[in-house]
Amino acid sequence: MKKLTRETEIVHGIHAEPVTSLDLVPPIHMTSTFKFQDVDQGADLFSGKRDGYIYTRLGNPTVDLLERKIAVLEGGESSAATASGMAAVAAVAMTLAAPGDNFVSCSTVYGGTFALFNTDLARFDIRARFISPRLSGIREEIEQRIDAKTRFLYVETPANPTLDIIDISLWADVAGFHGIPLVVDNTFASPYLQHPLALGADLVIHSATKYLGGHGDLIGGVIVGSDRMIRHIKTSYMKHFGPVMSPFNAWLILRGIKTLALRMARHSDSAFTIAERLSSHPRVAAVFYPGLPTHPGHMVARRQMKKYGGMIAFEVRGGIPAGKTVMNTVTLCTLAVSLGDCETLIQHPASMTHAVYSPAERRLAGISDGLIRLSVGLEHPDDIMGDLKQALDGIS
């Protein structure tokens, strides 16, 4: 059989072992523990002499199926499913670094990631060295932050919430030269739009809550990489810290993934249309969307993305008061954090998702006080833009 297209692979790809010949949809293995045939089998499973299931914290057929499917979609050898996107970030950082170590991260990342890096890991004497993705001479800037105790590089692209585009190949080249891994958060793009491993990254992270699940009804995360690295993360961190995904959430994500290609195409096409229209509205001061030729990272995005995603950031004239008017006046768009849902979501990063940044830290990350983040849903783009227009027109 010839190699499947990406769209078909998303729907089919990896399948579970059928419980009966009628299983089109894999069952949910909602069990905490598994029966042994006898004492010898149990002992062999615990010693590693045999493969099999012992306890869902250590492995579960439904979760394993999701892990194998995500690995295929990202082009990795293996993956680990976690209880949340933040659990995935923490698992990677705590596995790769030890007290006294440091790592280099873009300063523009999800607010929870920034708080983990800037505050929580510091309690374990693991230090983040932040770098603005907008600096000129970025390669040299990264090099200056690397020393003998630097254990990994970390980026999001497109970045949350500014939609900055990070050149994955460039960062991978620097990481490879120093013999350290590059970790890429691919949440905003999804495996349908971008493949960081193919561009030189070593580990890919997703908040599966977002586009992989796609329906705003679950929490989960995934890490994708080589068999060796994923095995290390599972045995040295996840096995005893226990941030594992529930079988039910794994099943929901497996269901959501089947429509990933269709959803991402619609999210992307609608976002492009809305970004163009927002750019010409007199109340809008700036629009940040990598699909626009005016975006500083447009050419890099063209090279490393299939489409440009469903996320838009924009600023309105009149600062925070005007932005509040827009967010309080929309009726179709929902004022809520998160992203990647079927519904369009709108929020204010400086006071919500990125409130953990100080004003100075937000300036370094390019997060202005008036920035609005829009997760474009699956509604008709004319209706979404109509709602935004009536809200923008209401600014006094």
C-alpha cells in the first residue's frame, strides 16, 4: 500500500488491537490496575522481562494508542501523554535539568510556562536565561547565553500571545552545535501545520487541551521525541511524579484528532480572512498574524508551516480602555482563555494568561498592555468579523 497522505493518516494511522472484530472505535480502558495470569508473570512485568500492563500510572492501552498516534503525526519515534500541557513542560524541564543547571528560553511563552521557568524551577536551582525573539543577531544572542551548564533550548512558535515566529532550523543548528536538545512547543500550529522534529528539534510539546482535542472539554499534554528521550522522561520523572493522562481524556483526544486536518484548515483560512479585515479597520492599530506579508516572521512561517494557524493578536487604538470595550461588547466571540476550540475565544493577555509577567518582562516579550488575543473558531468568518466590527465601532 502506498504511503498515506497526511489527511488520511490523521483519520486512520495507528489503530488499537481490536477487542472484537466489530471495534471501529477503540474502547476506553478505564481501569486503575491489571490482572496477572500468575505470580511469575507479575514478577516478570515488574522486572521488565515481559511487556504488558501493570497499573495505569505506568501504562494503559488507551493512553498508549494516543501516544503512538501522536508520534506518527509528529514524525517522532515515541511520545508521552501527560495530565496537562504544563505537566508536559514540567516533565521535560525536570528531566533534562538538575540543580545548578540552566537553559535558554524565548521570553515570549505561555504565562504558565513563564511562571514555571522564572519562579518555580528557580526553587530547585534550575535557572532560565530568557531571550527576546525579536532581537537582531539572534544566533549570537543565543550563543552568549549558553555555557557548560546549559541543558536545553526552549521555544514556542508561533509564540503565545504575540504570534512571533521562531526559526526552528536556526535554533536547532545552535543546539546541535552545543550537543544539547531543542524543545519546541508546537501547540499553536498543531502537527497538521508544522513538524519541528523534521526541522531539527529534539522534543515537541503540545497542550493537547487545544487543537488536538479541539472541543474545549478536556485537559492533556503530550511530549514527542526519540524512543530514548521519551523512555528517559517516563522512567526518571513520570513514573513516580505521576503526571499521567487519564484513559478517558486520551480517548477524547483520539476522537478529536480525527477532524484535525479539517479543523486546522478552517481555523487557518478564517483567521487569514479576519486578520486581513482587521488590518483595514480604522480602530485597529496593529494586527499580528504570520500569514500577513507585513508580519516580520512571514517568510520563516512560509518555510516551516503548511498554513498560518487560527490565532490572531491585535491592538486597538485607545489602549486598554478601548480594548476592554471590545472584549465586553462582543456577543458571538466568547471572553475566555484557552484556544483551539470550535468557538471563537477572545482575551486580554496582560491581565489574564500573561498576568504573571511583570510590566518589564512583558515589554521584553513584546506583550503590550493593549494586546488582544483571538482564537478563531469554526463559525463563519463573516459572522466573527461582524461581531468584532460592531464591538470596534462601539469604541467612543
